[in-house]
Amino acid sequence: MFFSPAHEFYLTGILKTEVLRGLIPGMEKVTLWMPPVYMLYLSGVFHFFSPDIFIARMASSLAALGSAFLLYTFLGQWKISQKKRILIFVLVLTDFLFIKTTHSSRMESLCLFFALGGLNILGKYISEKSFLGMILAGVFFSFSFLSHPFGAVYGVVSLYFLYEKNFFQLKSLIFLLVGFLLPLLVWASYIIPYYDLFLLQFGAQFSRKSELFSTFSQITKIKIIVSSFRFPFVRLFLFFVLGLGLFLYRKNLKSENNGLFQFAVFWLLSILLFLYISSESWYVVYIIPPVAILTGLFFGKKEIIPKGIVFLSIGLNIFILVWVVIQNFIIIDTPKKTNEFYSLIENEIINKNKIYIQSIPDPYFYLKKKFPEKTYLEFIPGELSLPPEYYLDTIKKQEAFLFYNEDLINPNIKKYLSENPNHFERKVIQVDTGNEKELKLETFLYIRK
């Protein structure tokens, strides 16, 4: 759903989403359910490399690598030792959640890249007292927000940064705001002709976030954060040890690191607050930089808790990376098993031309390459709360449905399938991986007779 508008913009110069045609009004005309910067970035990459999923993932990974380097240079502004900076850099790049999230064709890595770019510019121009620099920093923070709305958190973080650097004054805030508004005004000029579609598309996204916030229990919200990591109980224990260390050594950390300790704590708490509000597992990746900073500040201390925090953090990261490689490329052979799974789906839908996909892993790119003439629709993003009349006519035209979890089928689609049992045959397509917890290859196919 993020690849499609980028690809269409590359082909036609129009930001539209063919895989949501007939599901969300206006998507095939103009895509406004997400801010545009990531899609524009991806379409730009497609002008230099082939437009496929591998290139899309590598583009996100490149932005992630750039983010790590920007974090490294930003830490240099706090005058902490190079060894600590290198350790923090390594902690970020070896974190499997960071690798997994930023290697997906999603916008988290670009959002983080522009945010860290903004913080770098802010630090440089505060020292030079340049208000034009404030404008440029504001532009970067705006690009972060226009990559993903979660980037709004860095507006809060940047304000605290100004406060920590004794530059929190009306004039600097005005120039920062001017820079932030400039890209927003460009986006607004694009939205205005399609204002009704913007309200419908973006509004549906916003209302879904509100529903998640009110629906999820406090325990569920905590689980979303912790369960995003491999070996979550070990990670939870490590977070506990880190929190204990920060509490016990807070006075020394405050005095030794030129305000970086206070800034990193505020950064982390801001991310956690936004995570609590948004309740999305993808966004957990944003806590990794401030956690890495707070961990790195213990480097060089001889006490058992600080040494343990650093040793456990690096050791856990490396262990998880080795474990994932062994599990997925030696024991399970994930690429081979996944292609076997896709080929089974291919054999079932070979004579069908309209396919609706809600399957993990997603066979879209495999099928699109095999059968480019077929029409593929992806599931309604996040199962947005849209009136069924928007999409039921389209649903009734589909010849095959793929669902990875029948409990998560849109209720109106489920009702349609249950009311027409004579029109569809239900099949279960699966490949035994020997470890379903690590890799589950199963989809429920409803195919028109």
C-alpha cells in the first residue's frame, strides 16, 4: 500500500493507489490517507533503480543507515567520547527490531532520518545563533512529520533541545515554526482541490487511531511495546536493569554528560507517550536511539550494574542476530519455504483475474510478477472504519480472497462470504516450516466456483 502510490507516481506523476481502487473512495484518483514524503522519496529512487520490492526495502534501509550516522554526528555536539558514540552507533545498527522495521518498505526510517537531521541542524545553528538555520531545521522536522505523522513527537523533542541549550526564546521558536510550516503549506496546496477526499481518507486513519486508543487496555498497550522485540521477557528485564541503573547513577550521569542524559530521558519519555497514544507496534522502533544513548552513557564505568547494562545490551543484540540467521537461513530456510508457499497460491488462482489479498507473508509481488495482467487489491489499511457501501460492490466482483487470519476478516466481507457459501470454495493453503512461531505459512483461500 506504500509501494503502490510511489510506483504510480513514478509511472504517471500522480500519487494514487491502484491496490485500493474501489475500497476507499478516491484512492485510484489521489492518495491522501498518509503524508506524501516517503512515497515521493521512493518514486525518486525508482528513477535510478528498478521499481521492485527489494529496491523499496533497500531505500528504507539506506535511510536507516543515514539515521544512524546522523545520530553519531549529533552525539558529537554533546562532546561525549568517541568510544561512547561508536558504542551507541553499534547498539542501534545491531538491534534486530531496528533492522527489521527499517528494512520494511515503510516510512519509519525516513521519518527518523529527517528528525535526526533536524536535531543536527538545530545544534549547529544554535552554536552559531543563526535564525536562518532555525528555518532549515524546521523544514527538516516538517519533512519528518510529512514522512509519517508520528514525526510530530520530534517537534516536542526539539523544543526541549532548545531549552537544554538555553536557546528557548520567542524569536527562535518563530523561525523554527516558519520552517516547519513551509512544506506543510506545499502539501496543503496539493490537498485543497481534493479536500473532501482528504477528510474521508485521512480522517478514517485518524478515527482508527482514536478507536485503538480507547479499545486497547493498559496491559495491551504495554504488550505492544515489549512484544515487538525478540525474546521480550529478556528485553523487559534489560529495560528494568537500565531503568534501575539510570535511577541509581542519575546524579553522576547528569554531571558527566553535558545535559545529554536529561535530553535522552526526555526523548525516551516523549516517544513512550506517543506510543501509548498511537498503540502501533511499528512505532516501537523510535525508542531504540534514546535507549541506545542511555545505555552508551554507562560505557567505561566499573560498577557491576553499568558494566552489566552495556554487556547485556551488546550481547543480546548479537545473540538475536545470530539466532535469526541460523533459524531462518539454516534450520527453516525461509526463502525456499516462502517461495514454496507462494507457488501453491499461484496454482490455485491461475484462472482467476480479481484477487483480494490479506495474507502474511504477502504474495502480491510474487503474483504481480507472474501474472501482471491480473487485478490485485490489498486489504483495507488497518481495517479502517468505512461504511460498507464504499467497498462492497468491489468485494462482490472478486474471484479469490486470501486471508492469513479468519478472525481478522472485515466483518462485512465475512458476512458476504458466509451468505454465499455456494459461490465460494474454502481451502487452507499451508507449508510446514517446523516452527510456526518463527515462520507461519498459512492462508485461507475463498475461491469463486
